[in-house]
Amino acid sequence: MSVELVINSTQNGCRIALLKNKQIVEYHQEEDGAQFNVGDVYLGNVRKVVPGLNAAFIDIGYEKDAFLHYLDLGPQVQSLNKFTKFALTRKNTSAKLGKFRMEPDIDKFGKINQVLTKNQKILVQVVKEPISTKGPRLSCELSLAGRFLVLVPFSDVVSVSKKITDSNERKRLLRLVSSIKPEGFGVIIRTVANTKDVKELDKDLRNLVDIWEKGIRTLKTAKARDKVIGEMNRANSILRDVLSESFDSITVDDKSLHSEISQYVQKIAPDKEKLVKLYNSKVKIFEQYNVEKQLKSLFGQSVSIAGGGYLIIEHTEALHVIDVNSGNKSNAEDNQEATALKVNLEAAKEIARQLRLRDMGGIIVIDFIDMRRSENKRQVFDKMKEEMKDDRSKFTILPLSKFGLMQITRQRVRPELNIKTKEVCPTCDGTGKISASILVGDQIESYVNHFMTKQNEKKLTLAVHPFLYAYFTKGIYSRRVQWFMKYFRWINIIEDSSLAITEYHFHNSAGDLIEL
């Protein structure tokens, strides 16, 4: 199975696609200047304490105050508050916690006003990005994630991922990490730490301690609403979580981003640095890897599945609903159960992919095609669990109910990704009326003549929809060849499936868009 990460740099940030066997399984968009990412640590200011909700609203710079519930304070919040106060008022507060005197744990069933007061400064970490009309959700249980380990300040507990099931390996990892961890810090051992030696674990732990110490140096001069520790960019955080032995390539189309990712990979996995490649072809990177076309087909309301069935995906404020349809599959009475099972198994595979791809969270209700036999229902349930085992978000799956419905809850930490797949006509702007489409070739011909004769462009590039690309390039004596014979200059034509069928763009020799 091939695993590739394709990163496209854009004017506003970057687009990231994780491909398995050339199919997209994860897609992320990152915009420059985006704030309040999961994992960021802020020095917040308590705006309001609400005993009725047993929660507080914290100002971290977002337009709406962030939400902090009592249960998210963590047992060691008094130690955190004490340390924060020392760091803000004393010059020589050490980031090392070995000699720091911890405070007693708070009462699990206590009240928020026993811990926080209005206008108090408090260190908080974003655990859920702003979604819809809600502000960020916060926690005081700080944690810094590395490739193999998660560092937890103000704790002494070492725990191992439940996905590491071998008892001898669990004991080995516990013994190793307990011997190297600094005093005053807890550690969570991640699944990917399985079979790793002490050298790799120690290197990862040192990196996390360095991040903590830099954050504390920032905290000493920080003001309310300042970011103290920032999570790495989305591309690097994906690499941190998914980079494994099965990776084949990491392809980037921007030099500076390529350099940044190479440095990060060299830092966390030096043996994988050769996988990072700079893409410099004239064809857009997402076109070359067929990502653009897949995005158009996978983010619509209707999604096709193998074997002729299809899914209808609806979103509401409260939950997501997915309806499975058999499409043109045979519905003969004697074979109806087998047909339903086959379509449902294919649907389970595609649904698991769609949940990761769109980052759908909260409650998901799936209406599978009705099946009579309980063993078939169990088979669909097992298939869904198998397909979702690689999902990095926390989830719970319930068996099919007697109505044929499956309920899934999936962790939601950021807004659901939505890509518009229906195109607004570039000529009519949605009015429904355009000039005759047959004239688009003549319009392009007119612009080419103007650029070549009036503006004397040395090098001209034309980006068009694949249909127009075929019209201008196919045949021995194509329209492009005719232009060469007429202007004695070759015009580069590239196909771009992200354009509407009658849309086109001209670029000059510097690659800049020419305003028409």
C-alpha cells in the first residue's frame, strides 16, 4: 500500500492531501495567520465565573470568550496557577519542576468559584477550535505532543497507549520512560512508540522539554491573551502523527515550505528525510496527483460507492445523517439480502473515509439498507470498526439498531471541512444566462491576438478546462499549432479541472495572472 503526502502552497497558506493507494483519505486546509489551533497554550484572563454552569469564560483574544468547564481544570490546576503567578512576578522562576512544591489536587466534585476569580491570569490550552457560533473550548490540563510521547507538566504519572497490547512491551516502555523523564512531569507513551529504543524516546522527550522551557521564557514577559506555546503548522503536525515505515513520499511545491518540512523530518526521523521531494513541474501538483478531481467528486451531497451504490450526506446543527442507497444494483427478491449486505459493506468503507476526509464530528447517524439476518448486521458493524481503526480522532460505534440505523460519535475539535463542488458560471455569475458557449474559442483567439500583437508578450500561458484543452491541442494541425504558424511563438496551454468549462486564465512570462 502506497502512502503519500501531497502539499500544495497557496497564496493564503497551503492545502494538504494524504493519499493511500492514490486515493485521498485526509484533506486539510491551512490559512496563514489562522489563530486558535488545537494545542496552542495561552495566558488567558478570566472574564466571568458562572457557578450555575460550573464553568468560566476566558478571554484569549477571540471575538467570543472561550469556555472552560470545571471538569477541564484538571486535578493539578492549583499547582498550575501557583506556577503561573510565580512566573509572572518573579525573575528567576525555573521551567524545571523538580523543586517546585506541588499543591493538593482539587476536589473532583468542587465548584469553579473555589478555584478561579474574575480577572485572574491563567494558563489554558485550546482543545477545540471555534465552531459555528461557539468560541474555543479550553483545558488547564496542559500537554505537549511529540512523535512518540506526550509531556504532561505538573504530573508524575507515566501511562501507555491502550493500543499497545503486548504486556512485555508495555512493561519495557514504562520502565524506560520512567527512568528518563524529568521530575515534575508526567508522560503518555503513544502507540507509535511500540518497539522504539531508549535513544529515540529520549530525543523526543528532550524536544518536548525544550518546547516547555521556551514557553515559560515567553510566559515571563507575556500579557493577557498572548500565545505562550504555539502548536506547529498543520503539515508538520500531520507528519508527527502519521509518519511511519509505510510512507513512500512527501511532495511539496514550494521551496520555503519544502525546506521547513525537510528540517522537521530531519529532526524527528532523519532516515526519512530523503522522502521529502520538491515538485517543480509546470502541471499543478494537485492535477498531477489527481487530487483536484477527487475533491470535486468526494465533497458533494451525493457520493458514489463501488458497485453502483451511492451515499447521500446531510448536515444539520445537531448531527450528520448519511443515507445508503443501492442505486442500480439488482433488487430481486431472492437476492435482496445478499445485495443489501454487499452494498452496506462497500458503504461502510466509503463512510469511514468520508468521516476522516471531511473531519465530520459529533453525532453521525447512518441509515444502512435494511437487512433481516443478525449475522449480516454484525458483519457490517465489524466492517465499520475495521475501516475506522486508523482514524486518529476518538470515536465510538454502536451496533445497528432494529431500524437499521448505526450511531457513531466522533471527536470534533475543529470546524467540519466543506468544499463547494457546484460551480457558479464565471460568465453569468449565477443568473443562468451566458453568451453562446460556442464563441468561447473565438474570445480566447481574440485575446491571444491582442497579447501577441499589441502587448508583444514574449511567453504566454493559457489555463483552461480539460474540454477546452482538448479543443485547442488535439490534432496534427491544432489551433495551438496554427497560433505558432501565425505568431512564431509557442503558447503553453495547461489543463486545470478547477476551472469552469467556459473559464480561462492567461499568465505572462513571470507566471503572473493577466487581468482581462
